[in-house]
Amino acid sequence: MTNVERVRDLCQKLNVPVSKLENDLGFGNGYLNPKKIKDIKMERLMMILDYLGVSLEEFWNIGSPKTQKIETSLAQIKKESPEVYESIMDSWTRYSSLVEKYKELDEHGRQVVDAVINIEAKRSIAEMDDVRMVARGGKKLPPEMKGELEKMLKIIYSEEEE
């Protein structure tokens, strides 16, 4: 479900006509038409959520089948360790913002970002190898483990693009 679809669903649940929201916020008529745009820029999304009185945290939970487990876990973390919860939410906000910026890049920009991430991931893995080697008393990380770490990073980065 795209953010445009989520906003439209939220408007329907809150009995707010999409056309009224578009007009009140100064967006063009039909701005929130999923056939016209793929996604909403973060700045406009925040304006919409503010208008509807919904937090970003609440918005992301709308329409996701995994939400119950996530909400339960976050509630437990918030109760047991508020500082960890705040750190998670700060990271999520930062991550969401970066993903939105990434989506706005053209193909060349995305290739540049992907290349930087791949280079940094390799550097970080090499650094982790050095730390592990010291922790193991001079023994190097087995190559198959290094390969598994690289595969895991590729999976993580490919999921972020979705």
C-alpha cells in the first residue's frame, strides 16, 4: 500500500473528504490521486498528518498486517525502557526521511548512493573482521561467515528500496 493510498484510507476513516484536505492545504485538485503520483514527499506528508491530527508513528501502522506484533513490541519497549524506545523512534523517523529522499533521486543519484553504501558496508565488514580477529585471539573470521554477512547486507539494502 502506497502512502497516497494510506492517506486516502485515513481520510475515509476520519470522514474527511480528500478534496477538502487538498484544497485546505493548497494542493492541486486531485493531488492525492494514486494514478497521478506514486508517493508523497515527506514535507507534504507531514502537513497532511498534522491537518488530520495523526502522528507519523500512527500513520505507518495503518493497513499493515504486521502492525499488531510491532505495536505490542514497541509498547513493551516503551514501558520497560523509554530511552531505548525514543532511540528506536528517532531512528525510524530518520530512516523514513532518508528513504523519502532516496525515492526522490533520479537513477544516477540512486546509483551513487548505492555505490557509497556498498563501499561503506565493505569497509565496516572489514573493520568488524579486525575486531573479531582480536576478540578470537588472532583468528580470522571464516570466509563463509564473511560471505553470509555480505549476503545479509544485500538483503537488507534491497528491502529498503521496496
